[in-house]
Amino acid sequence: MLTSKLAVRKKKNKALKQRNETLSAEVRDLKQGNAAIEERARSELGMIKEDEVFYQVIDQPLPTIQPNQLPEISAIQNTQPELSAAPTVSPLGNPMP
């Protein structure tokens, strides 16, 4: 019983020690340079630098098309433009018969 409590306590201490190390590293970064400050301003406040372009991507599902909303295949085929052959031109730029 005492052994299992000790194991649980060691596991919690290990997790807390890791959290403290992470927080210490973050404090050190904040004291030493602007990179951590910029990262926080971007992620938490949505800030951008001057002359940067902000893009916001909105994830939306594609619209669903019901079968009765689809156009007839014959109507699609009739809308295709007719293709004609381009005239043949000689190396001098004159039309060839």
C-alpha cells in the first residue's frame, strides 16, 4: 500500500518538475529576447508585424447538391463551343491553301 502511494507521488512529482522546467524556459526566453514575446502576441492576441499580410482560413463544409438539383447531361453537352481548325501558315507568315 505504501509502495503504491510512493509510486503515484513520484509520478506526480515528475510531471510537476517537467512543467516547472517548461515555465522556467519560457521565463528565460521572455527575459532574453523578443522572439517569445512576438510568438505570444501572435498566438494569443492575433497581432501581426508591419507590412505582413494576414490570411484567415475558415474551415467550412462543401455544399451538398441533391440529385434533383443536377443539370441534365444533354444540357451540359449542348453548351460546349465548337472547335475549328486554325489556318495553316507558311514559314513566311502567308496562309497556305
